[in-house]
Amino acid sequence: MVPAGTPRPIIARLNAEVRKALADPGVREKLNAQGLTVRGSSPEELGAATREQLAKYARLMKQAGVVID
């Protein structure tokens, strides 16, 4: 995640470096030990997954009658 308006070349570089780190067996092992599922993706895939999750939880909150004060 980066602030809105971050230039695409910076996003691409950060994504490449994160994917590189996630390819390291030691990093993967430490993350897995914390109960995390390691899966690198593109910025577009992350955006789509985030939008999907937000919509899912918005529906659940509406169905449950949750009101934010």
C-alpha cells in the first residue's frame, strides 16, 4: 500500500523489491511461522482484492445492521 498519487515507477520498484524479498526462503519461513500466507501479486491484483474485500464487509455490515457513529 502506498499513498494515492504515488508515481507508477515508484510503485513498480516497490512491487519488484517486495516480490524479491518474498522469494527469499528465510523471509517466507518467518512469515509462515507467524501464520501469514505468502503470495506476491501485482499492484492491480492487490487493488482488485482490496475492493472485493471492502465490498464484502460492507454487505455484511449492512446485513448485520452495523451503524458507525
